[in-house]
Amino acid sequence: MRLYLLIMAIAAAATYLATPLARLIAQRTGAVTPVRERDVHAVPTPRMGGLAMFAGLAVAFVLASRMPFLEDVFAGTVPWAILGCGALVCLLGAADDIWDLDWITKLVGQVLIAGLMAWQGVQLVQFPIFGLVIGSPRLSLLVTVLVVVIAVNAVNWVDGLDGLAAGVVAIGGIAFFVYTYLLTVNNNPTDFSNLATVLMASVVGVCLGFLPHNFHPARIFMGDSGAMLLGLTVAAAGIMVTGQINPAVLETEQALPAYVPIVLPVAVLLLPLIDVTVTAGRRLLSGKSPFHADRTHLHHKLLDHGHSHRRAVLIMYVWTAVVAFSAAALIVFPVWVVLACFVAGALLATIITVVRLPFAALRPGRDRAARDADQPVAHPPGP
């Protein structure tokens, strides 16, 4: 466990130190998000923070590969395939951050990168549910690509408030990290090395290192380069876990997570996935493209309800923690205990979501962000 925490700290430190450079590159290349009607930031803000996030991930992987404890994990090509595809999706996102690519171009790029990662061995070949195995290589490839593309776009869509995507993935990633570690211990008590655990430790570290620069008022956004990188890595970790589960060695009360192949990735990305489904459905019903940009995301609804920027982000943090840690707890506690805790947590989350503080609409962070940038506050038009 200590080595995994060290990897997490390395990823966080590398990302934190690389972010100012990413911000400078964004400013020099024109990758700056203007103030648009649908946005909630008050001043133009550099994006492309994904460059720093990938740098943190790469440093963590390289140093982890030099640790004797993890030599076997990095002996194959799969870890480097994930890192290489992470670099490709980060570059695709960086191109969008600079030139605003159309959605078809991005989707084609995502499919090709997901297909390449699957071809290199990160492929969904079995569902532990009822022993179901995907017998067709083509079907396995198709399902893998679909899972990766959905995860990539889910994180990308939820990245609409300062610190939201990084915090949601960090919180859910911690639960996923603990889950994969305990799953490895249960499967093989003599060897705790596991690529999914290394990957999630690195992803959590990357998010924690980026958050100080990205929390409201943000000095830089992660952009598509960061959001797509996070989606791809979480999906990769979830796909790898499905091939490492051995339900026969788990105790009866711990068997449930073994029969839910991607329980943690879904829990980590639950809010983004709900956001994708609801927002795309609403747009289609109104006769618009599902990729049409507007102010109909979940975080926009929280702001419209009267919550401040930071409070809206914290509310989504709480919901992510309730879902993700409840799912992770299934490997340790009986189902009835987990269910009781989940109900209590969901009730608390519902209360803080519905109750609106009187001073929530003031949003002092906006004025401070504009003052720091020596620019006048540009309040967007009301609803």
C-alpha cells in the first residue's frame, strides 16, 4: 500500500509542477476559453491542463516501472499501450483545445484510439456475471471501444465547473483504488502488485495535483486534453479488473462485486453518465443534436437552483462519494450494511442538494477571479 501511495504522491507532484507550464503553452497557442453565454466563468481562462496531467501520469508510470515490487506488472506491453493511447487522446484533446475540432472528428479519433488500445490487449473479454464470456473477438473489440468512448465523453461533458471533473474522478478514483487493491489481496494474498491499482493511484494523484490550479476560481481548465485522458484511463482500469476477478476465492459475503464487472468505473462516472444521458435525451427531444452546446447540464441546473459555484461542485463531490464508496464497500461489508449506509448518505446528499443557502447566489469567487486578472467582471445574462 505504501508504494501505491508513493506513486500517487509522485503523480500529484509532477502534475502540480507541470501545470504552470501547460498554462503558458495554452496562452501562447491561443487555447483560451472565452466568456460565452453558456459558460459560468467570468474571464477568459487558459485550457489544455491535460498536458500537465499526462506529464504526471507518465512520470508516475516510468518511476513505478523501476520499482522491484512492480517489475512484473510493467514487463508486458499493456501498461505502455495505455500510456501511449493516453498520449494520443491527450494530443487529440489538445488539438480541440486549440482549434475547436468538430464533434465528428473528435469521435472518429476517440474510436481509433480506443480500438488501438483494445488491439494492444486492453480488451473486455468477459463479464463475470453468470460466467458470461464474449466469444467473438469482433464483439469484444466493439464492446471495448464503446465502453471507452462513452467514458471519455462522460468525463468531457461533466467538465463544466471549476474543479468538478478533477474532483469527481479523484473521489471516485480513491474508492476504485481501494477496491482494486483489496480485490488483488483477496485473489492473491502473496502478491499485491496490480496494474489497475497502479493506474488508479496515478490517476488520483494526477487529479489531486491539478486541483489546486483548477478549483474555483480556476487559473486553468483541463480542457478536452485532460477530460478525455481521465475518461480513457478510468475505462482502461475497469476493463482490466474484469479479467482479474476470480469469484471462487472470494467469500460469500464478498461475492457481489465479483459479479458486477465494472461496478466501480460506473460508480466513478455515474454522475457524468447520468449527465450524458439526460442532456443528450433532452436535446434530442427538442430537435437538436446531442452534441449541441447549451446550459442544460446537471451542474447548470444546480446553479440555476441558486447554489454558488463552489457549493454546486461540492454537492456533486458528495454524490460521487456516496455512490463510489458504497460500491467499493461491497468487497468488505455485507450488502445490508452497505445499503443502510448508502441510504443514509443519499438522504444527506439530497438535503444539501435541495436546501439552498441564502447567500449562495452571491458567488464572490467570480469577482475575485476577475479582480485578480485585472479585468472587469462580465456577468452572463440571466435565465
